[in-house]
Amino acid sequence: MAENVSGPLVFADGVHKRFGHVEVLRGVSLSVAAGEVCCLIGPSGSGKSTFLRCLNRLEAIDGGILEVEGEFVGYRKRDGKLYQLRERDVASFRARVGMVFQHFNLFGHMSALENVMEGPVQVLGRPKSEAAERGRELLAQVGLAGKERNYPSQLSGGQQQRVAIARALAMEPAVLLFDEPTSALDPELVGEVLDVMRTLAEQRMTMIVVTHEMGFAREVADTVAFMDAGLVVESGAPGEVLGNPKTERCRAFLSKVL
């Protein structure tokens, strides 16, 4: 786990990703230490979500280095060569890299508790009784005690997103990835999700968060990275990037969103 890694928990160096003729990531470099929160900001289409999908091996990179806990994402090194992981091994890797999506992605035919139990039972091989007990604890942790039997259609958007966070935490990940977790929510529901994320940050959960919530980034992030056109253009402490950006492109972006 994270405490056994001497270097950054997440490390990207010159990561490239293209879809057909379109190069979405053009050499992304970023590092995040264990226990840190990194917020990725930038205009739509800058590559933020694609970078998260590469970190979780939902997309394979086309070049560069991408590591989590000192291991190549999607590959294993043997005798100086990289070998692509089998799908079973990729699933095992994803257990260590939790993902919370913009549109929740819950199983509609499962209750809140069943959604949280599914990964530990099916991927980690945990007994159902153990997974259920842990699931109830996690739902209580995100403020959903008493909602275990509710189906997604019976929950508000904010509640569904909190179930999604509990589901990701149930896999005991080394890092949690959030892809614009509040952008699909009504404004009055945003706060309840951000409060859960603040608590996780206080507990030193390593998180990479794609967000347009600049107040959250300023308050919670250890590092803010501004992405544009497939590159990390500027990164640093929130006070530096948000309060005194060095690049004209970052200043122009912030002038529109702050």
C-alpha cells in the first residue's frame, strides 16, 4: 500500500494518448504524493478526464510513463521489457485505483448496500457478510445510514454520488480519482458531496480531483494543476496557481471561472 512507496504514489512523465488522429494528451507530467489532494482544473477538452481514465486503465496510454504505487499502469516489467497485463490483472489493479464518475454509474437494479458490496465480493473475494458489514459502515461514513435498502432511483443525485464514493472506498484503494463529481448535481446538493470529500482529505486519502469548484480546490488541495490542450501548463500550491498564475492561459481561464 501507499506507505511502502518511497517516491510519489502517482507518477506521470510525458504521457501521450490519441484517439484516431486527435492527440488528447500531449506529454502530461504530474506527481502526487501519498496523502495529498491534487485538483486538476482547465477548460473542457483539455484532457483532464482522459488522464484520469488512463490512470485507472480504462484507456491505454500511447507513450510516456504512468505509475501508481511504483508499478506501471497496465503493464508489468520483466527482464527489461514491458508486458501488457491480462484483463484479470487489470481488474486487480483497478481495485487500488478507485474512480468516482460524473454521472454516478451505479447499478440501478441494486440497492445502495448491494452497490457498495459488489466490488469487494466479486473482485476481492470477500464473504458477503463481511462486505455487508463494511458497506454499512461506509454508507454511514458518507451520511447515508438508513438508506442501505434504497435503490438509486429513490435517492437524490447527491445521495447517489455519496453511494458511489462509498463504493469506491469499499475497495480500499491507494488513490481515489474524482471526475467532476459535482457537475451533474443541482447546486443545493453540491455541498453534501464536497463535505464528504473534505473529510476524506482530512483523513489523508490520496485524491486526484477534476473539478470546476475553485473554492474547494483553494481550500482542500495540496496541489492544483492547470491543464490545457493536453498538457499540464502550470502546477503548484493553490495560492500560487489560483491566486497568482504565472501563465497568460491560466490567468485567462481563471478570469472566467472565479
